[in-house]
Amino acid sequence: MEKAYMLISCEIGEEQSLYSQLKEIPEVKNCLITYGSYDLVAEFVTDTPAQMNDIITTKIRKLQKIRSTITLRVTN
């Protein structure tokens, strides 16, 4: 099992829209809207490292209105 957290910065006022889109992705297990340097934190889980890479590059980073992301992969 692969687990990661993604810190997401988005365009102003798009937090709720992105939250809704992220919640529709089956691998996203939790999503929070935050205040500060990042606007959202998403927790997601996959079975393999290849699936993790696919989710990051083809499902999450391709969402409209995302400005930047930082991915924190869990090692335990």
C-alpha cells in the first residue's frame, strides 16, 4: 500500500470547487480546506507506486485552478 499527502495551492476562491473535485477521486481518502501557505491537503492511497505516480500526474495535477502542489509520500 502506498500513501501520500498533497499540499495544494489554488487560485483564490477555488478552494471549495477543488475540494469537491478531489473528493470524487476514489483514491483520495480525506481532503481538508486549510488557511495559510496551502489551500487544501489531500490524503490518498494506492496499491502500488506506479498507481501513485498515475494519480499524482494524471488525476490531481491536471485539475483546473491548481497553481502548485507538494507531495509528501509516507514511508512506513
